[in-house]
Amino acid sequence: MLTKKQYELLMFINERLKETGVSPSFDEMKEALNLKSKSGIHRLITALEERGFVKRMAHRARALDIVKLPETMAPSLKKTARPMTSRVPRPSNDDRSVPIAVMGRIAAGTPIEALQDETHHISIPIELMRSGEHFALEVHGDSMIDAGILDGDTAIIQRGDTADNGEIVVALVEGHEATLKRLRRKGEMIALEAANPAYETRIFRSEQIRVQGRLVGLIRKY
Amino acid sequence: MLTKKQYELLMFINERLKETGVSPSFDEMKEALNLKSKSGIHRLITALEERGFVKRMAHRARALDIVKLPETMAPSLKKTARPMTSRVPRPSNDDRSVPIAVMGRIAAGTPIEALQDETHHISIPIELMRSGEHFALEVHGDSMIDAGILDGDTAIIQRGDTADNGEIVVALVEGHEATLKRLRRKGEMIALEAANPAYETRIFRSEQIRVQGRLVGLIRKY
DNA sequence: AAAAAAGTTATCGATTCGTTCTCATTTGTA
DNA sequence: TACAAATGAGAACGAATCGATAACTTTTTT
């Protein structure tokens, strides 16, 4: 996968990154490889980036980051650099993500208890987060299919007891049934709309409904 | 990934956050780095934010938060930092997520160039990853709406040139048009099906189509 | 409401740094 | 051998970094 020079350079960058936390400049890399010109370094970096070993921000000074290291590495060298068994890029600690709890499944008719035990955790991109507390639910059934929410999707919910008209919410009906539906207020009444013609809209008095949170994100795995 | 100065400042912020729980003001940082002006600090902070090491709230006093630290840090230093400026849970260096490049938008008719520039990055849950290289695309248009893929969704693509029958793929048609469609083989012919009755299935000879990758995940932000 | 503190923006100049191009050379391989 | 790919050198260019001043605006405190 890598040529000698590419490998050599990658190792040097890795070392410098480990030791100093600062990536080397092109000139420093040039020195390290005993070159007299940095154009070669530029080509090597481009090659390393193409092959997915390195990440860089164009035109930024010392903005290099190692994404993965070759599998052929001696284990002794590897230990400093977080080994990865497959070709999956090493999860760098570049994570702009946040772990949140998955609280079970939800569908029309899910009993309240199902929302209480955390089954596991999932990391979600920080871009999906709003303020406050979040949790996740696995969507069960096809009642929101016309809103692009499919069976098996993971819904990211911002916990809270308010929601704007037309938002998709997790609502607790009469204290015992949690459901994911679009919420509409009509005076003192609240309508919970499914996004599937096969389900009918249910209408309640305000006090029958408790909003648990609003849908802010969705994650699907194929 | 970082410049000397950026690294130095990040370390100082981390220390202060760890010791006092309050982020330093620009003036304090200026002093710490022996500068006579805080404009430099502002630039450094901006750079750190751009590189994903720090988060801040504009115009808020001492509203800095460390998102991650470079890998060089001894674990002992890493652990105790406990910033408290934001209500968003602190991202952990859990290795539960992986940053991947967003390569632009895709729709029927996206020219090939649109797939070449990285617009930004997004961290995706490691659960969505398969083996090999991945990238992300912003979906444009409603041609896959019946597959639960809406305008504005982010599609996670596993790069590769093969796909099973019925999978949703990024396909390059006649070398110039990238599109996200369901792929079906019928003998020597390949059909690209939209998931929207308003669009018709297009049929090509095998050699007209190049598969770029298959859809393995989806992220939506409401 | 006024004062103080804190963050933002603009500009200048000296450096450092990354990018691009061309041409020559070496290396690997069909 | 011949061809392609990788490498080395050099230079020129433009962009980014950094320190320093100063004049803002927005928050926070008094």
C-alpha cells in the first residue's frame, strides 16, 4: 500500500505528533528525510492522504493528522498509536460526538416502562445535539413512514415537556402509553398524527398528554 | 494538527479548566503566553475551534470548552478536566465514533466534480461503519423519498465498486453524473430505480455505470 | 444607568508555511 | 529494453501565522 518514502514519512509524522503534539512543518519533514526541497514532501503527503493514512486541512500550517497506520507495523511501534485490526480508519479522538443512552423501543402502544431502561449507548454526531438532555429510541413499526422514519431507525430525542405545533414528539398518553407522533394543538385539544394513512389521528384533551421530548435527529443503519 | 502556539494555548486552557473549573479570559490567556495583545489569542482560539479541539459560545465570557486533546497527552492530564460552561454532555474520547468527510451534495444529475471536494466533516457512530473507506453526501431532492431518504439527509457511503442487487448505491452514469439510486441487475443491463413514482427507472448497459459506493447509513437533523 | 470586563474585528509588517511548476534522476516492472 | 511511476531539486508565489495597536460591541458587574 505504501512506498518506502511514504512509510518513512508517515512514521516520522506519527512520532512527532506523539512526542510534541505539534505536527511538523514541510520544512521539518524535508530535513527529517534528508531532502533539500519540500516539493517532494508535498507529493508524499498527497499520496498518504489519497490512501487514507493522513488527514490535512489545505493551506493550514501544521494541520496534519494521522488517520491510521499500516497494518504491517511492528506491534511495538503500534502500541503508541492505537492499533486497528481492520481497514476501518482508526477512530481518532477527533470525535465531535456525544454518547447518549438508548432507552428502548418506541411505537404506538409502547408501555411506559420500556422507556426506562437503558439498553445501550450510541455516539451521535455533535451536530445533532441541541441543548439539554438527550436520549435515543429505536423506532418500531411503520406509523411514521411518510415522514421518512422507518422501522428500526434510531430517533434522537431532546428531553423536554414542550413542543411547537407540527413537531414530532415522544408523547405519553394517559400516563401509560408512549408514542412517536406529530403533535398539533387545536385550542384545548391535542392531536397526535401518524405519518401513515393506515393510522388515524387521535385527539386528546391537553391533560391527557405529556410530552416527553421532541425529535431532533435520526440515525439509520442499512 | 496543531501549531506550537495553538498547542501551548490549549494546554493552558486545559490546565486552568482542570484547576479552577473556570475558563480563562482572553486577557489571562494573553498574560500566560506572554503576549501584549489579546487579538492573537482570539486567532488562536479560532484556529483551535476550526480544528475541533475547542468549543465556544460567541460573545460569552469565559465560555470555552475543551472538546478533545491531542493524543500526546498523558492520560493523567487528560482525565480530570471538567469544564462546565455548557449543558451539552461532554464528548468523551470513547472511540465510539469516526470522523468522515462530507463530499458535497448528491441528486440525480449531480456532476462528478461535486463529489470531489470535501465540504466539511461529520462524526458518525461507529455502529454505522463497515470495513474500508467511507464518505458522506448530503442528499438533495426527493427522488428517494419512498425509501425514507429526505431532502437534506446525510447519506453515509461505503466506497467500493460493487453492490448487491437491490442495494442503494451512488452510481456514476456515463462518467459524468452521480446519482443515488437503488440498483438492480437484469442480465447485462443495470436499472437505477428512484424511490418516488414521479421519477422513472432508467436502464443502462453495465459498462455505462460505475458504482462508487453503497449506502450504509443515514443521518438526519431536524 | 454607568462602569468595568470580556470578546470581536481591522490593520500592519515580519516570518513561516504550503502549493505549484518544471526538469532531471532513479526505481520498479512489463 | 522501454515505459511508467516515484523521487529529488529548485524556485517562485501566495496564503497563513503571529505579535502588536487600537477601536470597536456585547456582557457582566457595580
